[in-house]
Amino acid sequence: MFIGSDSQKTLTLGLIGLVRGDTFPWGPMMAASLMGTLPPTLVYLVSQRWVVSGLAAGSVKG
């Protein structure tokens, strides 16, 4: 609510800004959504070994 410039908006606010009335530009919205989900997905894929071993180690008592 207090962000004035477009460069400081989050991805979600940027996606909402694409909608004009009842017109949804599905192509740009889906492309932006994909671009927003790629970095967390890549970080998870790279660190998946440690995430899985940490979950398994936390579930075993003793």
C-alpha cells in the first residue's frame, strides 16, 4: 500500500498490476509466474540432498 514506485513492488503486486478491469493477459501473467518460481525451485534442487537428510535425521529419535 505504501510502495510508490514500480521497481519496489513484489512479484505478486506486479502480477496484479497487469490486470486491467476484467481483462487478464494470461501469457504475460504465466511467464512472470514461471520466472518467479524458477529461483526457489533451482535453490531447492541444488540443496535437495541436505534438505532430505535433515528431515530424515530429525525424524529419528536417538
